[in-house]
Amino acid sequence: MTDMEQELTGIQERFIRVHRDYLVNSRYLSWFWNQEAGLMDGTRIPVSRIYKERVERVVGEKRKKIMR
């Protein structure tokens, strides 16, 4: 997974790690609740405690943009 993160260096700001096994395009994050995130297509993925704050921030920023 680390190799993949390094390959995405140029566009890395769009991709965030949410779990040891998951790297997600932040544009497709739809919601976050209780250590689980949802993607726009309905897929549900786990969020590790380590990455919880980052996911909350990204989802919160998306909501603020929508509300404007």
C-alpha cells in the first residue's frame, strides 16, 4: 500500500488512507460515522482510529463546500 501512495505523489492530496488496507479518493467519500465511511456508490469501508480525524476533516470540508 505504501508503494501505491508513493506512485500517487502528484495527485496525493486527493487520496487519503483511511485504514491499513484502504486508500480512497477523497472526492468519493460521502459520509463518516463510527469508524466507518461510505463512498458515493454505497460501498462501506472501515476507518482506523489512527485515520479517523483526517476522514472527519475531509468529509466536513466537503459538507462546507456543498453548503455554500
